[in-house]
Amino acid sequence: MCDNFSDVAESFPELIRPRVLYRSADPRFSDLTSIGNPRTIINLRMEPDNQVFQGCTYIHCPIANKIEKYDTTQEEVRKWLAVTFQQIALAEVPILLHCRAGKDRTGIVVAILLKILLEHQSADAMEDRIIADYMKSKGRDEHLIAMALHGVQQRISKKEPNWLRSYFRKENVFPMELREKLLLYK
């Protein structure tokens, strides 16, 4: 089994479709069945994937190592998240998101993705559950994921009530497509 592997739906079984979105560390020493038989593998590391599983589509959504990914107030992080969500919206399910350890880049992407998917739920309760999901990862830091979620809030304009439009500005992150693909109830 791959480190930090999980079905994202495990923490949100009443909301997220099971077996459509997985997260993990680098899957190179795994077999396809142990990582959920993904049709699409999205690599968030700078380095390309070393192993190619037959029948999988590979998508590379890197961000430079020198950039602090947890600082979601940074323009580079915002753009990286937007591109990653665009790729998820267009990808064939099941999808595996991964980075080296499965907690930093993957943790941030999953946390902000959950924020997008669950935006109509009670904000405080959902944020607590998003942080609890992240805290299941080995080597995690609650302060860092809280910083990432808070950074999104800091970038939101008081003039624009829709946080998605405010944070992502002109980049379309395809929220409707993400919800259609990943939520039990749209």
C-alpha cells in the first residue's frame, strides 16, 4: 500500500462519491489495484512520474519547489491550484492525486478542492472536517493546512461575494464540472 493513500470520500461519505478521487504519496512502488485502479494519475511534483501504469492517463501539474505551497495568498499558488482543478474537472475518473509524500501539495489541493465542492455547507464545520481529513496524513502539520485555508480567505474581495470568483479571478476552475464528477448530490 502506498503511503498516505486514501479515498477522499472516506471523510465525507454523505457528500463525496466513493472511488472517484484518491490521494497518495508517490505510487511508483505500488500496483494499480492498491491505489484504486485510477484511469487518471495527476502528479503534483516537479519531477515527472517514474512508472507508467498501462491504461492510465498521466497529467503533470507541477509547482516549483522554492514556492511555499501552503501560502495560498501567493499568485503562483493560486494559478497552480486553478490549473490543477481545471485538469481534475476534465480528467477521467477514478483520479489519483499524488506528490512525493502525499501530504503537502496533495493535501493543499484536496483541502481547497473540498472547499470548492462543499462551499454550500456550513463553512466552519466543513473547514474543521477538511482539517481533520488532512490530519490523517503521516507527517502532517495542522498549522500549515489551516494557513492554506486561511490564505484563500485573505485573498477574497469584499466586493465579490462569491469566494471562487474572488479568489481565482479570471481562471475558471469549473466548479460545476467538479461537483458533477465528485459529489453524490449535485
